[in-house]
Amino acid sequence: MDDVRETMRASPPLAATRPRIAVLGGGPAGLGAAWRLAKEGKAVVELFEAGARVGGNAGSFEMEGVACDYGSHRLHPASDPNILADIKSLLGDDLLSRPRHGRIRLKDAWIHFPLKPVDLATKLPTPFAASLFLDAATAKVRAGKLVPETFGSVLLAGLGRTMCESFYFPYMKKLWGLGPDALASTLAKRRVSGSSLPKLMRKIFASLPGLKSPTTGKFYYPRGGFGRICDSIAGAAMEAGANIRLNARVERILIVNNRVCAVEIIENGQTVRIDADAVWSTLPLTTLVKAVGTAAPQDVRDAAAAIRFRGMILVYLVLETDQYTEFDAHYFPELSIPISRLSEPKNYSGASQPRGATILCAELPSDPGDQYWSMDDAALGRALYEWLGAAGLPQSAKIRRAFTKRLSHAYPVYDRDYERHFSTLDRWIEGVEGLLTFGRQGLFAHDNTHHALAMAYGAVDCVKDGVFDRAKWASHRQEFLTHVVED
Ligand SMILES: Cc1cc2nc3c(=O)[nH]c(=O)nc-3n(C[C@H](O)[C@H](O)[C@H](O)COP(=O)(O)OP(=O)(O)OC[C@H]3O[C@@H](n4cnc5c(N)ncnc54)[C@H](O)[C@@H]3O)c2cc1C
């Protein structure tokens, strides 16, 4: 093809032990890998990101002087200490330690979230609290009777009917668009850190004075938005010699004789071919298989067609007031309110500026083609304000405007068949020389940013003298299975 430029030909000569690695995707996983590979001198790295800026779902943007994230994002103190130390060293004093100050709506009452024993005892309606207590007392009996086959049955056994029906089941139906028995049991293990009453109680009582650690009830947040974590990693990666190419959409991954050899990207309207010894993809698995095309066997393409990601519309409201409420986030488990969470970005960093304006960000789980996806921004803004009113939240501030962002890959959908399809994809990728996939979208993992970074660090750890150690990677993959999402 005439319009294909082979850019690596212009690259400086390579040391024999430094492979050329093309990293696909500039979210935390891709950036973390590019940085560590370059810093440790293990590869010549080029990263390709389709968007105009780095960060993926963990990025930020500025609107009306307010730093906004793509939905509520916090850096959790549960992060691996090495990763936390790296982020602290990159951001310095700009990484703030902030108190969590959210609320959840349970049985028409607003309760502090994360849950606190005093709130549970004093604010919940008495019959509801009594049912919760009864469920706790009978947990052992239930666990013996229920076969934990689905998300629904695991949580019913662990938490009992009251908590499941008033909170987890409607919330999960809203997030995934599927009922509790259509979802895989794995979801309960990976997505619900308090999936049994003893675990939940441990979490709740860990907030009591004397039992709490210095980080209980706290989170880390960068001044200027969550995306500054990725911005700072990108800066460090470039300083270490990695080349980061924005607005560079990966269209094809070329595999010859079962070995990956190049990628093709669209950049400035042109197709550009980049030769590579290895391709490390953090793209959605579905995108990866599409980019490989018929070089992937039919059963692999079928498996990719059978898995899916849940989308999300982020509805932002610009309000003409300094602060909407004092809370950082509100959680809405009930199905009658279609949003799952509302955050006020200024409250995450405790910013007092700008005066006279604040922004709300509502997370509306949705898929292309459903009733919300095609609604325009103004209509979604109006609907949001009505939902807030229905939940008893203030409606007095003047709305300056509403705007939206649409995430096509917010959550991997763990339906009851996903594991079978994922295994087919995983086995095939494992067998292609030079091809690696990781990150939230690449390993179809429910994860936090620190987990995506842990995957990146794990991958880099496997490179020695230009060779990727697959056995070591398999052992890191086992560690990744222990990742549990923090909300
Ligand atoms: C609503 C929401 C709230 C969250 N809250 C938190 C939180 O509080 N704390 C926390 O730690 N984590 C949170 N997360 C999770 C966090 O966003 C992810 O863990 C993180 O973004 C995963 O990073 P990643 O690099 O694996 O994937 P992504 O961030 O999805 O990055 C993938 C990148 O690949 C790029 N890409 C896709 N296709 C192509 C292509 N063809 N060519 C080139 N580039 C391409 C995308 O543009 C993107 O930049 C939340 C996620 C969501 C959706």
C-alpha cells in the first residue's frame, strides 16, 4: 500500500536485547507498561492511543474551570504499596489524602457510605434493621442450603435476602442490565468486597475508633483531577524514552506464521504500519480480535462476538452555585432512579474554585440502542434533575448547561457464559508469539486503576534479556484473580 509508512525504519538502531514493543492503549495499564519498560531499559517502546489524551476511563478533562473525571474515581489505599509509592513520588504533595464522605439511599433513608455502625443503628427503619440482623444470625444455615451457581445465589447465601433485595440485586441489575441469576458467581467474588455478612461486618466495624487503620474512611485524590495520575505516568514514560502517539487508532494487528509482527494505525487520516517484535494490547478483547481479522480462527472470532461490555452515559450538569451538597458521592441502588451514582468533582479534592459554579456527574448505565443512548444532552440533563428531585436532593440551583460523555466500555459483562468465551480467547492469545493482552479491557477484568497498573508492572516483570517469560506471567495472572474492586 502506497500510504503505508514504515516508521520504525527511521528509528535508531536497536540493542540486540531490547525488543521493539508496541503498547496499544493509553489508559493506566498501557501507560504503566510503557513507563516501566522504558525506565528499566527493557524495550524500545511506542504507545498508540486512539484518543486525543491519555488516561482512558481513568482520565480527566476540564470544563468551566472544574476538573472532571469519567465518573467517580478515587485512588484506594488498598493499592499495592509499590504502586502507591510510585504515584506518590510522581505527584508529590498534589496527591491528597481525603476523607470519604458519601451517602447511599436505603429504604428512603440516606446512610453514610462507606457504611458506619452508628448510622446503620440509628438511621435505618427498625423492621429493616431487624431483618438484616436476622439474616446475619441465619447466614450459616443458608450457606449450607444454597448452591452458589450465580451472582444471585452467592450473595443470597452470604448476605441474606434483606441486603440483597434492598441493595445489591437492584443495583447490579442497573449496572449490568441483567438480573442476579443471569450473572456469573465470579462477579460476586470480584465486584463485591463484602460478599458475606462476616466480611461486610468486618468492613463496617473497621470504621470504629480503635479498630480503624490510618487509612480507613480515606482515599487518595490528585489535586486537579484523577487523570493527573495517568498524565504524570505518561510524562515519566516519555522522559524515560517511550514514544506516546495520541490520535493513533489501531486498526490492524498483523500476525504472520503465528507471530505478531506489526500494527497498523490510522494517524492524520493515513494508515501507518509499525513493525514490532511484540504487541502488548490493553484494548478491549473484542477490538483486539477484530484488528487481527481472519488470522484469528473462527471459534476465537465467535467467542469475541459473544462477550460484551456495558456502556455508560456520564451526564454532567453545570450548576450556578459554589457547592451542590457537602457530599462527594451519592449512591442510588433502587431501580426507580436510573442513575447508579452522582458525584460532585469539586468535593473530591476539596476545591473552592471556581466560585459560583459546580458540576455534578451522574453515571447512567446504558447501551447503544437503548432508551437513553440516543437522547440529547439537554433532555438527559432535564431527566437527571427530575431524578435528583425524586430522591429528595436539592433542585434549587440554576442549571447553566448539561453535557454528556459516553463510555462504550465501562464494565465487562460477566454473564453466565462469559468464562467459557473468555477461556477460548485467552488460550488463543497465549499461543500467539509476541502477543500479550492485559488491563481492564484486555483481560475482561473488573478492576480499579491500581489493579490495571499491577497488571502492567507484572507484565514488565516478565521481560528478561528481551525474552518474555510466559510461566512467570501465568503466576502473575493467578495474583490478578485475587483483585477485588473497591467502590
Ligand atoms: C464509572 C467508573 C468508575 C470507576 N471508578 C474507579 C475508582 O474510583 N477507582 C479506581 O481505581 N478505578 C475506578 N474505575 C476503573 C478504572 O477506570 C479502570 O481500572 C482503568 O481505567 C483501567 O485502565 P486500562 O488501561 O486497563 O483501560 P482503559 O482506561 O479503558 O484504557 C484503554 C485505552 O485504550 C484506548 N483504545 C481503545 N481502542 C483503541 C484503539 N483501537 N486504538 C488505540 N487505542 C485504543 C482507549 O481510548 C483507552 O485510552 C472506574 C471505572 C468506571 C467505568
